[in-house]
Amino acid sequence: MNAAVQKNPVRKLLIQLVTGAIVGGATVGLFMTYVGDPFADLKDKSTVIAMAAGVSYVVIGLGVAFGLVAPRAGATYLNVEDADELREQKGMLAASAIACVLLGAFLLILCFAESIGRDLALTLAAMSLVGIAVSGWIVAKRQDELTKQVGLEASTLTLQIVMSLFGCWAALVVLGYASWITPLAFIASLTLLQLFAIFVVIAKRGMLMPR
């Protein structure tokens, strides 16, 4: 990345957001076309939501993992000051990347459960959940106070959104004005709301701008 872009954080932010949106959107579209359509029921809205969320989490996790393997390249698209910061936070970021990939894999396993078989899907899903729990524990042990505070605020905001959104939805269902969503759509929605909450908290704290 040239010096002009580095000196203009707004421009760098726009490049990161646009590039991320293009890469993410293209990856989700290609995955659904060449993997999802042949092996999953894309007529089911729950499956589509879960697949989009799953692929998004896998892409995020792999993006962070690549940045750790190649810190100089990672510093150009990850919101860090330089490659040295990536090296310093390698332990925590590696665990976070693994958790993201496993969470995405968990959702995708559920999407393809009928194709791979329920018994195998159950085993893989259980392994993914165990891996997510272990990775999350490692992240909690290695994160600094700022990261911990951001996580707490994002979790609180996620809970508030979930209570407001799904609380209203549940009331409508009970009163007969709406139908409830499937468990797959529910868990996928939770993961997407978590991403949204993290984005909001980071932006609110002024940490969204590239350094």
C-alpha cells in the first residue's frame, strides 16, 4: 500500500470496507453456486442465512490467519498499526481465527447435514463446539483489558438486540401474528448480530479508523 493511502486513514478505511465487501460477497456467492446448490436446499431461507453466515465467519477467520502467517501483508488489511503488532498478538489472534473458522464450520455442517449424514454431522458439529469453547477460553486468557472491554460491550449489545428483536417476534408468534423461525435460522441470526454488535462497539470507540 502506498504512502498516500497510509497517510489518509479515511481512504484506507473505505478501501478496506469495499474490498472486504467484494471479497466476502463474491466468496459467499461462489460457494452457494458451486457447493451450496448441489448439496443443500437453497430454497430454504434458513439454510441460505446460515450458509452466508458460515462462509462469512470462515472468510474472516482465514483472513486473520493469513495475516498472522504473513504479518507484512496482514498489516495492510487488518486494523493494526504494523506487522509487529500482529506478531505481538499472535497467540490471541490465532485462537480468535480458529474460533471464527470453527463457528463458520459449525453452521455449514448443519446446512449440509442431510448430504453428509446426520450421524457424521452430529459428530462434526460437536467437535466444532468443543473447539470453539477451547479457543474462546484461550482468547479470554490472552486478551488485554481493552479487548476484554470491547468484548463485554459487544456481548451486552448483542443481548440487548436479541431481546428486543426476538422478544417482539416471540410476542407476535404467541399472539398468532407471525410464525417462529427455525433453530438453524435462529443460531445463524445470533452469529450475524454478534458481528454487527462488534462492528458498532468498535466504531463507537473510534477503533474502526485504520492506524
